[in-house]
Amino acid sequence: MKTTTAVFAAMKESGDKISMVTAYDYSTAKLVDASGINSILVGDSLGMVMLGYEDTLSVTMEDMIHHCAAVSRGAKDALIICDMPFMSYQTSVYDAVTNAGRLMKEGRSNAVKLEGGTEISEHIRAIVNSSIPVCAHIGMTPQSVNAFGGFRVQGKTLAAAQKLIDDALAVQSAGAFAVVLECVPSALAEYITQLLDIPTIGIGAGQGCDGQVLVYQDMLGMYSDFTPKFVKRFAEIGKNMTDAFVQYDKEVKSGAFPEEKHGFKIDESVMNELMIRKGGAL
Ligand code: KIV
């Protein structure tokens, strides 16, 4: 069954936890979809884990559309949320609506996600009014890494905690159907979750959120540049891949691969005819 924003609302109501993970390509999206995970986030984290940038700032609309379209071909049931990249919405309400529309029309996403609270609530309202569901994202918002002076836990002082609460309420009243809370102290995230009618999706925000999201390369042990404290490794796929590549390298070099069964047959008469034309053995 397709997960919709209405399913998210019903899960908040019933207290069922929402699962979300990132994916950026067709094959991974199919695997995620088959697992029963409720939602796929085509995150702009793809800039780091897929494209090797040091942060998410260089990611373009074209990158997001390209990856989101691949995911949407692979996922039938999961709700697909596509990140709006840096400077695709901050510049104006007009840009926000136009670019959100492109992610839906060209990327075939079911919803968009954008970072920020009170300061972008007007943008969120305009996108929602264009019939495009919006997931908000507050707390440690990676597109603001330079403004924050690094990747840091947010909301630790009274003023910062109050700002996060105000932001959460602002994005909810602007029409967001859910909000990601990233790197927020657990007790504060739980407090915000209880305050809101829309689901909160936590990443480094503790157990009290309505759902959780992780970057799949982090949870599968495939990205070694940096592992945040909040990540749990559910598998060591990176090590499995390296072991397999090492084995492949050995077998190619030793001639153990490919075996006869991996090849294709040709009629012996064709080979004989070729030899006759060449005037002897090949
Ligand atoms: O880009 C991303 O993957 C995200 C998650 C970390 C929430 O925004």
C-alpha cells in the first residue's frame, strides 16, 4: 500500500512509529521499498555520500531531479520526499514554488523537504498552496553549516530551545505535513513532538519522535569519511563490498574468473569456417 501524507497523519494519531531512510538510485529504492519502510528521503546528503563533496552546498536542482527520478522508478509504496537544494528556495517565494514544482514534475517526488523554520514559513505556505506537500527540517540544518560554524547539536540553551519550539510551530501552521528534527536534545525533541499535531521525524533527536530517518550509507557502514554519534550500524555492507572487490581482483588476475559457465557458446561450424578463411588455426 502506498504511504501518503495522510498515512503519516494517521500514524501520528495511532502512535505507530514512522520509518524513513535515504535512497538516491533505482536499485536501492527497490530494496528499501521491499523492506516495508514507510518513506524514502532523496536527501541532499547525496552531495556527500554519492558525489563526494564535503557538505551539501554544491548540490544542484539537476542533481536532485536526476536522483529523485531514479528513486521514483524504483519505489512504488514508500512516500518519496525530495530535498530542495541550497539556494533553490531561500532566494524567493517564487523560486521556492517553481523549484518545488520541478522536483514533483521532473523528479516525480510525492513531497519536498526544505530546511529552516520561521524565516521560511512563507515559502512553505506558498508551496503547500500549490498542492505540493512539504516536510520541514529544523535543528541542525546542514545547508546552514557555515552560519552555525560547524555541524553542532542545536537548541541547548533556553533561547535556542525556545527558537526551535517557535520554528516547529511556525512550519506546522504554514502547512508542513511533517518536520525533521536533526541533532536536537532528546528531551526537547520529545517535548516538541508532544506539542505538535504533525509527526516529527528524528535524526539524532532521541526516542521520543514520531519517526526516525537515517542516511543509508551510514546505517549500512558504507561511508567512512565521518560517522555521527546518532548512527547505528545495521550491517557492514562496506566491508562486504571491499571483501568482494578484493576477491574479484584476485580471481580476474589468477584467471579463476570467469569460468566456462559464465560465457556464451557459438556453433562449432562457425569457428571452423573462420579458421578455414584464415587458412589455419586461429
Ligand atoms: O539530506 C539528508 O539526508 C537529510 C537527512 C539527514 C535528514 O536531510
